[in-house]
Amino acid sequence: MKLLETIRFDNSRFDNLAYHQQRMNRSRKVLLGREDEIDLKEYFYNSSFQSALGSAIPTPNEHRLFKCRLVYSTTIEKVEFFPYHLPKIHSLRLVIDDEIDYSHKYIDRQAIEKLLAKKDDCDDILIVKNGLITDTSFANILFFNGKEWITPAFPLLKGTRRAQLLDEEKIRTADIHIEDLKYFKKARLVNAMIRFEDKVDILVENIEL
């Protein structure tokens, strides 16, 4: 079983490492029975890692923002860097799947890809499970009601950015049904690469059945 962490590498700095480390070690324990923990800060900043990757580690004069893709199971198996640009998402298609399970960040995303094929002319999907709104195909979602930001209490995947925003009390959780969408003005996508302040927003009127 192979798992994944996607980490924002911005101007030579790894973002939110503590949250990625926490999720990674939790998955290793739950899925693989590992009690030992990987220290990502120690891993990324020690000399052996720097030597192993060498010129593969991006420098600021190449590009400012990179996606660091870390593949692991019991140990870290592969690390890659890719230039990253914020997505342009303006519309979402609601799709229903009461069986889907993506509680850990698996490399295998076949179930999500099958749902993504149903987006039709929309930019992405918004997955509904057991009557509750969860996530898009690649991000957690927040909803703004004019006063506060609310995120689904039961996402498919508990994202690192979502966890950070909850800890900072910038958002709160609630059960959100399809019929509740009328109470919100807009939605905002967040994930490891997309920060709250990046404002990847979607008008609720552009969320379609």
C-alpha cells in the first residue's frame, strides 16, 4: 500500500510540515501498524537528503512555488518537485457516492477519478456521501454565509490546510446538506497547495446538480 503527501514548497520553504507529519504518521500507524514516527523536518533538512536530491531541489530563481510529492509506506520511498500554479475552478458538479472511502491519502484515486468523469461541463465535482457534502476531487471546501466560514464536518480526507484553519479558529465545522447550499454565498477551496488567502472561490450558484 502506497500513500502520498503533497507539500507546498514556497520560496525554498516547506509549508505546514507539522500537519503533514502528523497525518503521515497516523496513516502509517492505522494502516501499516507502525509505531515509529518519521520526522519530516529532520528528513528534509539533513545533509543526506540534500545530497541525494542535489539539483532536483528547486531554487527560488527557477520558480517560486512547487508541489513536493512524497510517496511513502513504512518508509519514505520517493520525493519529487513540480512547478505549481493555482487552479482556476469556477463551477462544481454535485455527484453522489455513499460507498466512497478516501480517509487516508492513498496514491490509488480510482474511485475519485470515476466520479470526476461525471463533471460534464463543470470544472470539478463536489462529492456527496450519505446526504452530506464532503470534498471536491482534490480539495476540502469551505462555505461563506456572510459572517463566517464553515467546512463539512465529515470530509472524505481531513486535509492539512483544513486542520490548520480549524486550529487557528478561522473556520468551524458543520453538517452541510445539498439543501443547505442556499444559505451560503460562495465556496472556497483549500488544500496543501491552496491557502485560504489564495481565494480560490466559487459562487454557490455555480454548484450544479
